[in-house]
Amino acid sequence: MRTHDERLSLAREVLEGLSVGDALGEALSYQHHRAREISDFSVFSPGSVRYTDDTEMAQAVYETLRLTRGIDEDTIAWAFSTRFRKDPDRGYGKMARRILESLCMGSHWKEVSMNAFGGGSFGNGAAMRVAPLGGYFADDLNAAAEAAARSARVTHFHPEGIAGAIAVTIASAVAFSSRHLPAEQAGTAIWQAVLDYTPEGKVRNGVSLARAMSDATALEVVREVGNGAGVSAQDTVPFCIWSACRNLGDFREALLSTVEVGGDCDTNCAIVCGIVTAYVGAEAIPTVWLRVRESLPAVG
């Protein structure tokens, strides 16, 4: 078994990839159809491409792992709300802001999360932030799935929101544990594990459909399962798993082919690039992309 410090190192590596995907996905989203033409970024100043709430909340996930060696709901609720209070202008959605503002005012996470949308949120916000959990729990998929569910429930109590977080965490964990395999075999292992661990429902149904479209183009897959335009777990996670598995050995292509189909570009790229980094390592992130991404603050 890996030590806590070794697990944290893997989680931090995935966080680097997630944050680059988030920041550049957001920057390219406004002209996503021209992503390949405008993706050089070499003339940008170091640290000038800002990340969004995806990375901000992923850092809270990492911080909770550092403090508790797992995911404790009360601690991660504190981490989410503390970061939101310090920097609320990171692109949080309306419901996310409402939940986090309530937490900042002292409300208990369970009451707030359960009542969101009258039954809990099934948005993609729980999935966008959890890839580092896969790095931390890469050698224990049961623990990975349990931690993903706990991390999700604080803001996304609906079963589909939780399922989305589980699917992404498992994909990230298996991506890391499959580094010794060729990309195609690693992708097969990811698909199978995600289907094995994701609870029955719309997210899993979408993942199953996307898996069957191995020979399709990205746009064909998006037409069937969505691209995050609805900001739900079920119309985001299936395509992201497909894109990550299709481009598992190539960080650059993973980001570009994900962003150019539009939708929730920053979140899609955060998810995909987190999973891909778990497989290829942070050293595979293009140097110029890493340089222009806003620096991550020290997180331990």
C-alpha cells in the first residue's frame, strides 16, 4: 500500500492536469470551433490564463485529502465554503453559489444539499472536481467510490450527481493503475471499471451507450449523450469518459478534441484532462500550457 504522502503526490499530479484543462478549456470555449488554430498560447504571459470553480473546488478536495487522509463531509464542506468566501468570482453556477453561501452562513451541508432543486442537484459540479481522488485511491477502487460519493453529497445529493462523481473518480484511478498498459488496453480497463462501479441510472446508461460508440466521431457521440450543455452529470460524464479513453495517451489531443465540440468546455476539459494525466503523468502536459495557466497556490 502507498503511503499518505505518495497518495497525495499522485492526487497533486492529477490536479495539475485538471487545472490546465479547466483554464485552457475556458479560454478556448469562446471560439471552441477554432480551438486548434488558437491553442498555441506562446505569446501569453506566465500565469495569465485563469482557472475556474472546477479547479478551485478540486483544490478543496486535495486539501481535504491532505488533512483527513480521506474524505470527511464536514471537512470538505468547510474547505469548499472557505475557498468560496475568499474568492467567490470563479464562475460558480447559481445553485452552487446558493449552497456555498448557505454553508458560509453556518447552515449544515446535508440540509442545504438535500433541498437543492427539491431533491438534490444532479449537476456536473461533483464530477468536475474529483479526478484527484482517483490518484489518491488508485490502489483501492472501493475506497475511491466511497470517497467520491461522500465528496459529492455535500453539494450534489441527487443520485445522478453522485454517480457522475463516482464514474470520474474510478476512471482516474484505473487510468493511473493502468499506466503499464498500452493506451487501448488501459481504455478498456477504464470502461469496464466505470460500468462496474457507477450506480444504475442515467449517468451509467450514458456511459454504456458511449462505450458502444468506439468507432464514432466526437460529434456523433455528443449528439447521442451530450456535451455538458445541460450542465448535468448525465449529459457531461459519458462524453468525457469517451473522450478521455479515445485520447488517453495524448494530453494535447485530449484537450483540443474535447473543447472543439463545445458545451461546458471548462468542465469537460477538467474531467478529461484529469483522467488523461492520471495515465500519462504531468510531464506530458505541454510546457507552454502549464506555464500560462494561473499558478496553483500552495496546498501542502
